[in-house]
Amino acid sequence: MDLLTEITGRAVPSARAPQLAAPGLLAVLALAAVAVAWWPAWRVLRLVVTLVHELGHAVVGVAVGRRFRGFVLRADMSGHAVTVGRPSGPGLVVTTWAGYPAPALLGMLLVWLAAKGWTAPVLTALLAGLLVALVFVRSALTGLVVVGSLAGVAALWWWREDGLQQHVLVGTGLVLLAGAWRHLASVLRRVGPSSDPGALARLTGIPVLVWQVGFVAVLALASWIVGSEVLTVLSR
């Protein structure tokens, strides 16, 4: 019973959740910028962005009735998630589409929910999601990234400190959003037939450019929402 109480206590928002303040947010913004711009840090963090990309395919695939078989991450920032179902149709289209928006949308949610004081349930959901993802790992590097992410989330969740959780989640959201733009920029520069836009064009007959513009629009919307939240905090 005590263990259940401990777990429940870490999964619900605090009644005295701290308000995100400008000084802390400025520090998080600076650290996130360094993390994305400094190559040694980005070389590691980009794998987390790819992880969210591939799990975006998986989650949407399952949501539309496909079966998720597994996924792999590669050191060059690429990856592959395998879902099984109809070889064509809207289900496959939305599953294929989901990858590039996933890091930006998750990043937006992390920033917005953390700023509102919902860090505990967010971390609980992330922890549960990573535990499920661990079952579908299909390579050593993928396992290393998932286990590393799981360890970080679990530590932050268990040794609960609301202020620290809030700043880490905001920073993670910012890194995911910036990383989504970096990943998308790579595919915009060179669209191969096996890339998501190339696959979408092949599945639907809609030109690659339309899919690229759609990705940019989703990322721009997520960036606008995050930017609005940041400006609100800084203007207090």
C-alpha cells in the first residue's frame, strides 16, 4: 500500500506547483540552444529526436488499426518503424506522415503542460510509453537510446522536485522542437524515394512539395504556440 501511495504521489500534479519564471526560462533557453547548436551534444540528442519520430509512426499506426512490429535507430539520424496492415490506403498515409511532426508536437506539449504545472502526469506518461517502446526495440543502438531515455525519465520522476521537473521538461520540449526543424531541413534538402515525403508522394500521387509544405506548416504552428508561451512567461 505504501508503494502504491508513493507511485500515485508521483503521478499527480502538485497542489503547489511552481510558476515558470523568466530567469529560469532564460537559462533553459540558453542551454537548449547550446544543446542543439553544439555538435558533440547534438550528435547524441538527435537520436532522441529520431526516437520520437519513429514512435510517432508507431503510435499513429496503432491508432488507425495497424500492428506495430518494432523499430530501429541508426547513428546517422535515420531510423525505421515497422507497422503491418493494408499496403495502401489512408491508414498507411497518416502513419507515414506522422514521423516528422511528432517531435515538434511532443515538444510543444511538453513546454505547454510543464508551464501549466502538469509535470508529474507528463513524466508518468513518458515513463509508461518508454517502457512499452522497450519491448519493440530491434537493435543494440536503439536499445541504448531507449534505456538511456528511460533511466533519465525514471530518475526525474522518482526523485520528484517540481521545479527541476518543470525546467527539464521545458528544455526537452525546446530541444525536440528545434530538432524537428533540423531533421526536416535535412529531408527538404534531399528528398529520396525512401524518405517520408517520397513515400507519401508514391502512396497518394500528391507531389512531394505539398507534403513538405504541410510538414513546415505543422512545425510552424507548434513553434508559434511555444513562442507564445515563452513570451507570456517572459512578460510577467
